[in-house]
Amino acid sequence: MAGEKIIAVTGATGAQAGGLARAILADPSGGFKVRAITRKPDSDSAKALAAKGAQVVVADLDDEKSLEKAFAGAYGAYCLTNFWEHFSGEKEYSQAANLAKAAKAAGIQHAVWSTFEDTRKWVPLTDNRMPTLQGKYKVAHFDGKADANELFSETGVPTTFFLTTFYWENLIYFGLGPKTYPMGKARPAGIAVEDIGKCAYTVFKREKEFVGKTIGVAGEHLTVAQMCASVSKALGIDVKYNEVTPAVFRGFGFPGADDVGNMFQIFQEFEKPYAGARSVEFSKTLDPALLTFDQWLAANKSRIPLE
């Protein structure tokens, strides 16, 4: 379609941003086309997007000039950093700085920055209820992104600050399935990655409506016990919730366990402000086909590892 607006999507071969790329590709008459930005154009994910009509462009979040070239000529940019590649809040901040500066240099008219709250507003660094990480964070993969919010504001790039949340595909990717979490009876926000993508796509389609605003999305707010009951029913097995304390979870020893443990503690102790920033009703205005957890399970139950 002539005159289509390009949305440049960083992290397009991953889960969250991949959902946005697929949402754009699934709407050929929507007036937008996707430019998938990746370091690995020869990966299976990149080839799959190209086969569906995406333009695949090589760039690196650590290389501002490569991002500027990748953003050139685009209307919008979905800006996403991946803490789990390096586990460094400072690196996320520096990569976000590259994204913001590249978006400014390329004349991006609408950036959607995938971010989180600053957990230090809830638990100051002097508060020892959870450990301070990397010298200046409570939840590094939240706080590093929150620190970067100002970078987008200072550049003057029209930006929507897009609060995502725990996505149900984590039950597949991390092999947890759900069983061992320090969550008690809290009802945090969860969502399917495809719905994150659909919601983000609507934000771009509604253009300036959300510029300068912080918005959050969720598919449902469920306790871990409720999720276990749903998984038990869907798979025909008994999945029990093994509740542990945040301190025990932080001691599991896998990479990022301390950060994830602190995150779950935030979910539990600050359920109201966290979940409240992610309204299911609002999300349905962006994605009317928003999935419930049970609906997501029906389509994905075979992918959940049980051991």
C-alpha cells in the first residue's frame, strides 16, 4: 500500500516485540508496515518475519549510529531493551540512551518505550526489606528502564511510556510451569505476548492520543494458586503452588534470581499500585480480543514444560 507508515521494532525477533511485529503483519490494510530490527538477520525468527513481509534491518542497541540508520525514514519506533541478555541495569540505561538519541536524529514521530515503574519509590535503597542490587537498584530490570524515561522526554521525541507486565509465556520460556513463586495471595497483572503486541499496535494506530502519557496493559489479575488450578484443569494433572519466601527464591542461584525475587516481592507487597496501573478494561479498548489466562492456556498448554 502506497504511503504506508513504517514502524521500526527493536527486539522484533523476541517475544514481546515479536508480538507487535506479527500484529502489524496481520493487518495488511492498516496503513503500517514493520521494519524488524535485529542483530541476527539470519536467525529463524528473522527469516520467518521476512517471509511474512517484514523488512529486516541489522542494528545493535550498543551502537547508536546503527540504530539511527535503522530508524531512518520510519514514522514510529518500538523501543525495547533486554535485561536478560546481560543482567545490567546500567547497560539497559545506556542502550535506552542510544535508542532515544537515534529516534531523535531519525525524526521519529512516535516512539513507544517499553518501560516499568521505579521500584525505589516504593522501597527506597535504605530499606532493607529486600537487598539493593548492583549498588543502586531494587529491581534492576525495572529501575534501569525507569531511569531511562527521562532520556526520551529530554530529547523531545513524542513518546508513549508503555508499561508491560509478566507475560504468561514465561511459564514456557523459564520452565516454571507455574509452581514455585514467592507471591502469596497477591493478584499481579499477567498477559499474553501477542496481546502486548496488539495493544502496542493500537497505540501506534491512534497516533498522538497517547503521546506523553504512561499507560499499562494486562490480560488478567490472578493469584498463582488460580493459575495452578487453571493449568491443572487444562492439562488434567494436579499442579500445586509451592509458595516460598522472596528470600528463599533469591537464593535459588540461577542468573537473575535476586532480581526476579525482588520483583515478585514488589508484586506481593505493592499489588494495588502495580496491578492498578495495568487495567484489563483499558487493555480491552486497545485489544478487544484480549485473551484470558484460560484462553491462552487452551492454545499453549502443550508448550508448558512440567518438569
